[in-house]
Amino acid sequence: MDWQPIASDLIQQAEGCKLRAYADPEPTAPGGILWTIGYGATGPDIGRDTVWTQEQAAADLADRLVTVNRTVTQATRVRLSQQQRAALVDFTYNVGAGRFLGSTLLRKLNAGDYDGAAEEFTRWNKDDGEVEPGLVRRRAIERALFKWGGP
């Protein structure tokens, strides 16, 4: 079982795909808006008038999966199953590399506490301090996948 199709499917289901850029409220972004497209892509080249094809969205997702997996690989000091890697890639894709790298989840994982790391997924269920049902579902799936692939 390969981690990549699993992570890709999780991300596609959780993020959805928008081929026209949309304004995503983000308090830390200039003007409080983060222009987003595809499967949650943001960046300096994405603005109000950005439009992608499905192929562009899929290629962007594939490229970002490689980048996120590199982050997970470089940060983890323990063996990961394909399921654990898929769960961590989905998690990191959603919360961002910085948050993953500074997380208790990663600290527990690198200490060999796989069960403790698995329980950390459920703590990441809020958006702007409010519990978000979509994040509750996503974290439950990541946790289950991580535990299923565990030692």
C-alpha cells in the first residue's frame, strides 16, 4: 500500500476543488483575505481573477504532496508505515509545515510514543478558536489511519 494515493484522496475529499479563486478569510493575510484555488492552494500568483483547469489543480496537488512528504520525512526520526505517512502528510498539508514541526504530535512521535502521537490529531479541530465539524471528521480519519498502520 502506497501512502501517496491515500493522502491524495484524503486531501481531495477534505479540501474539495475550486477552479476559480475564492476569498478565504485569514486574519494574518494582507487585508484579511487569502486567495485560494484548487485543493487549498494559496500563494503570490493566486488572486481574485485566477482560474485553473482540473489538470492544473491536480498537478499542483501532486507537487505539494512531494513537498509535504519531504517535510514529514525530514522531521520524523522513527519508522512510519505507509498509512502513518499518509495521515501525517494529510495533517501537515492542512495545518502547515510550521505548525507540524512545532507540534506535540511530532514530539511524541519522535519519542516513540505512537499512541500519544495518535491522540494529538484530535486536538487540531478548531478554526479561529471554534470547533469545526469538518476538522473533527478529518482528524478522526487521520487518527484512525495512523493507528491502523501503527506498530
